[in-house]
Amino acid sequence: MPCICNTEAEWGNLTNDEIIQILVKELTIDPSQTTVERSKRESRQDPRVSSANMGRLAIAVILIILAAVIIPDLITLWRALNRWRN
């Protein structure tokens, strides 16, 4: 039975199931190539100065916290190594 919406001869000898299979095959898209999927992996640029400043502030806070934890340990290690050498 030919497809009503397509009167070409190539559909003439096909059953409805065969036509559906062909259409599904032709119309199926690769999900990894959709805009939604690509946007999950890409960051958007934000030209606002305030957002750049907030990022800098966040980095500074993280570095200060790490320094407050690591520097006392380094001082203790330095003293221990000096005592060990002497």
C-alpha cells in the first residue's frame, strides 16, 4: 500500500511496517549531536565584569583557606627537618 503523503513509485511495493521502518531509519538523529547534548559539555562565556570579579573573589577565598591549612604544616615540617639535621 503506497503512502498517502508520498506518491512516488518507490513506496508502491512496500507494506506499512516497511515504510515505517524506512522513515524511522531516515528520521533518526544521533542524540550526541543535538544542541542540548552539546551544551551540556560546553561552557558559555559571560562578558559581565561582575561575574568575572566574583570568580576572582572565589579563587582568592579558596587559596586563602588552603594557605591557612598548608602553611602551618609546612612551618612544622621545616622545623622538624632542621631539628633532624642537627
